Amino acid sequence: MARSYYARKLGQIVDDALRLCRDFRAEGGDGRKWRWNEVVEIVNDVILNVSKRTGILRDVGVIPVVANTNVYDLPANCVKVLRVGINGMEGTVLLPTTVTKVDLVRNARSATGEPVEFFREFLASNQIGFFPVPSITGSTFTRDHDHGLLRRISDADGVLPFDAGRPLRRVRGVPFEVSGQGRIVRELWSPYGNIEVWYQRNPSKMSLYSDYPDSGLPEFFHPYIKYGVALQLLGFTTLKLHVEKTKRFGPIWNRTVLGLRRVVDFTGPMTEMRPL
């Protein structure tokens, strides 16, 4: 997708923020007061804080279910779990529960079947658990070897074979993933029999001059990041001019954050499903 007029690279954001602070630098170099790496860290921190305050970055992924296992890792970039379901969007929504509540029913922890509830109690911050304990392993789409085309699909009903003489290049509704030279399809999970988690996520981190902010952030927001960064930089000084600039930039930045929050309220952005 082509970038809009409002899109800004990391280097441009750093340049703009330093200009607001009257600290100019050569492209790719340090300023007179602040170093490149210092400003880059602040840019990433500002975007991280905005994403947490507004909840604008969301994602959904599939957790492959393994029979007789009820505790799984959440994606590494998960900040907050929003919704949990099984068998896709049209499947069953899993409701939150606690281990204490389950303890009130005898032998409930060892019960098996299709999960109907999830819990976070007593687990690590990056884990999620399900009750009852899954009784079957979820569906998978598999390849027959590391280098080659998809040859079979296996699910709870068994294996669906394909004619080996007619390599399968496309199956409608089957998620394909390109991975490396010659690897056309990797192992993927279908929604059937597996858990889907909708969650608020962290933004991708930028480090190179040519990096753009996370694709989940609308590009109209890019030109205003400089104000959030400048507020952080000016907060380290007590010069009268800097204090006055802070008073001026503060309202601009607050309106920008409020605008992002409105985007969330009206659109609720989500990305495509993919395995975790």
C-alpha cells in the first residue's frame, strides 16, 4: 500500500522533534544536546505509551490446542486480552473465570472436553489457561516436507489427501504462508478446534532511519509524534523558553491522543488472523 503525504520515517520524526527543541543535527548524527540513540528510544517510548493509553493497536491470533494441556503462552506482544473464543468468530466465546471459582466444583480442574472458560489467575503474565482441559488436539494444515507444496490437510475428521501429481498451489479459505527460498507453505492452524485470542498489542519498535511507525497507527498521526517526543526532551531542562514550549506543545499532543482514541471508539481496528 502506498504511503500517504502524512507518513513519516523515524529519521524525519527525530529531525522534526529536535527542530522543535532547537537542537539541529546532521542526518544520521547526534545533536548538540541529545544523541540519536537517546531520541530514538524516546520516540519508541512515546508511541508505546500512546498505544497503551488508546488501545489502538489490536491483533488476533490462533493458539494451537493440544489434547490434555490447558495452559498456553500468549503472544509476546500481548498487552491485554480482549476476547477469547474457540472455532473461529462464529464459534463459542470463552468467558473469564478464576481457579477459586472452579475449585467450588469437585474435580472440575481435571474435567476434559471443549473449553468454555479461560483464566489468568496463578499463571505468568504471558500465559492463559482453559477449563475444561481440551480433550482433543486442534486442526492443522501441514506440509509433507520442508521444501515443497501443501500435500495434505488434517483435522479432527482425519486426513484429506491430494493427488501428488497435481501440486496444490491454492485452496480457497486455507491460509498460506511464504517462508524462505522454496518453502511455499509452512504448518498453519485453522480455527477449527483451536483457540482464538483478540488482544491489545505493543507497537513494533523502530531503530533504522528509514523505519516507519507501526502499520496499525494511522498515518495522520505521524506528523504529531514530534510533539510528544519534544515534550519528553524538554522535560529534562528548566530553561524558560523550554518551559513555555512545553505549555504550548502539551495541548497539541493531548488533542492528538484524543483523536486516536476516537478512531478506536468508531472503528475498533483489527488485523487478519494468523497463528501465534
